[in-house]
Amino acid sequence: MDIIFYGATYKPNYTEDFRAAMCTEMKDVGVRNVDDILPGWGNKHDELSGYWMVEQQMKEKAKANAEAKAEKAEKAAWRDSGA
């Protein structure tokens, strides 16, 4: 596990005056609930107003999936209308 410092430009509320962020990287750890890996870490992270990058990625993926589904439904409706 590494703790790294970087610009965090991916944050939704990123501003140019933001100086540094700490990120806990667990490169060699398989995907699973963070409390299974580090019990209590998730609660402490949230208390400190931490930002879970994976949550942002999940939201972006869900949005893209919803948009694709809506586009598919729109095409089907157009096709079914006989236009």
C-alpha cells in the first residue's frame, strides 16, 4: 500500500488553487469492500471528508449506461412508429 500526493484534477470540485491530495493506493489488492481490507478505514475516510474516486467512476459509468439505454429505446420507438 502506498500513500501518494498529486494534483487530484479528477475531483468534480477541483479548482486551480487546490494544492495536493493524498491517495491511498493498494495496487496489489484485489477489488473488495475496503472494510474487509482495512477495518474502520471507510468510516474514518468519510469523517475526514475524503473523496472516493471509485464512486465517481461508478457514477460516470451508470450515467453512460443510462444514456445508451435511452438512446436504444428512442431508436426502437422510432423504428416501431413506422417513421
